[in-house]
Amino acid sequence: MQTDRKIIHIDMDAFYASVEQHDFPELKGKPLAVGGGMYGVVAAASYEARKFGVRSAMPGKIALEKCPQLIVVKPRFQRYKEISQQIRKIFYEFTDLVEPLSLDEAYLDVTENKKNMESANDIAREIRKRIFEETGLTASAGISINKFLAKVASDYNKPNGQKTIHPTQILDFMEDLPIEKFFGIGKVTANKMHELHIFKGSDLKRKSLDDLIKLFGKSGNYYYNVVRGIHNSEVKPHRIQKSVAVEETFWENLLDEEAVFKQLKIISEELEIRLSKKEIKGKSLTLKIKYKDFTQYTRSKTQEVYFDGSLDFYETAQKLWELRPFDKPVRLLGLSLSNLNISEKKQISVQLKIPFEEFD
């Protein structure tokens, strides 16, 4: 296990909703959703709304059922981008090794930093202080020796907190960590692990590499390593995406076209949110269908002009659905956009977080 790196994961707290509450003080202290309403998808929920069970990527209709007094506002992505740029300028005062994941989170490698500060914990605290002073917004931070551990740690003391996982604490920390807290293990995989009596890291650690690969395919190798604190992915300051994909795995298989179209509409709206967050457009849309028997089908459409938002995605997805070779129960649906407005290409896959998030 490499223990000499100092990695920070900075994650803004309920970023879109917090920007709205900062810019419009009358919204402070109230349950707020950015995006959503009766026919949309929630892009972000304030902490007040989360107390009612409202979450990002939740259909707006469900959000309003959970919280009838929910205030819904339209996203202002240009404003979020403007503040995100302010925040990134602060990051670059400390290190050039910054890997933005979206407008509201990033990894920083501060092993060697411009301030010659020894403590990554102090650097994270100073960055969070500067963000608050310059934007009025709070951020949380996780600090450890690799990206996986830093990401897990940043979620521990939210909002407006930070946590360090020291090299001497890693093995005990990972053994005690509930399996659903592992970054990359969502509800579907967590439930499968629970059925196998894997409830926390120590249970996972008892499984051999061969067992995990048999049970979880290529992800088994990932699970085997991360529970031992091993995750060697470097902070990549020039990471460039080749595609953005949103997928949803269903508890119950979809049995009719109406149910499929309803989910494709939700996925289309989530894809638009993710693209807006990353300032990306694309000319190729791919529909992915995985059936109950795990057979898989994909079909794509490429056009001369960039696709224009969720309605364009949805209407194209419906046409691609019509070309499917089978009428069988559907286990998974996904849409991915490629042929992006980016010069260099590198594959990155983004999965829908609601209702399930799985490592791919």
C-alpha cells in the first residue's frame, strides 16, 4: 500500500441549492429543490429538503409527495459555473494537481504543494475557509493517501466538516466501514452483498480474490483491493471525457413500453443535468438495454449537430427503443452521449446515483 501521498477530496455542500439560498436569502432555512417540479428531475436538494427524503436525481413528482412545501427553482448553470471557477482558482493556489469531477467537487494532490505546508489536514481546512470567505458557501473535505479513501472521508462530517484517514488507521477503518459506505457500491450491489452476509469491510476482506471475481466480475478485483486500502489511481489534472453515461438498474424488471418510456424520460433529464454540470455537448446518443436474462443490446444515433437537451435525448431514445430486437423484461436502461465537443478523448463512465449507484 502506497502511504506517502496526500490526497484531498473537496465536495461542496448541496452546491446548487446552497448557491440559490446564498443569492436569495429568503430561501435560507427552507426545503428547496433545484430542478424538478411535477415533470422534471431534482438536480440538487437543500439539507432542509433532505430531511424529508428528497434527493438529487429523484423525480420531481416524488419529491413533492415527500415534501409538499418544497420550493422548486430552475437551475442557473451559468451562475454555478461562475462560482465553480472562483473555487478552482483557490485550489490552484495550493497545487496544480487538481482533478475536477464536476462543478462542485475535485481531487487535489498536495503531497508537494505551493504553500510548502506539511499537513494536508491544515491545507484542507485553509481551502474550506477561503471558499467560505470568497463565496459564502461551505465545503466538506476528506484527506487520506488515495482518492478512494479521500472520497469516502469527505462524506463523513458533512456538511461543513472534514475527516482525515491516517495511514495507521486505514485497515481498521476499512474493516469497520459499512459496505454501503464504500464509494462505488450502490444499493443493488450492497443488497447482493448483504445476501452473502457481507455487511462491512471485515466481511468483504474474508472473501478471496477468486470468490469476488466469480461473484462480481471485474469489479471483484476493485473490491478486493479497496478494502485493503489499495487504490492507485493518480490525480489527473487533464482528465478529458470521451462519453457521459447515465444508467439505471431496476429492483423490478420493466414489463411494458409505458414503464420503459417513463424511465427513459427520467434518464434523459438526468443526462442533461450531468452534461450541464460538465459543460459538455455531444453528437452521438447510445441507448443501452439489459434484459432480465442479462443479454444486452445497444443502438446509437449520430447526427451533424449537437443534441439539444433532455427532450432531444428522450425523443431519440424512443426511436432507438423501437429498433430493439426483443420484447423481454428489462433490467437496466442507459443513455450515453459521445462524439463530444472536446478535442482529446478519454473514456469515463458516470452512473445514475438514484436509485442505485454501482461501480462499473
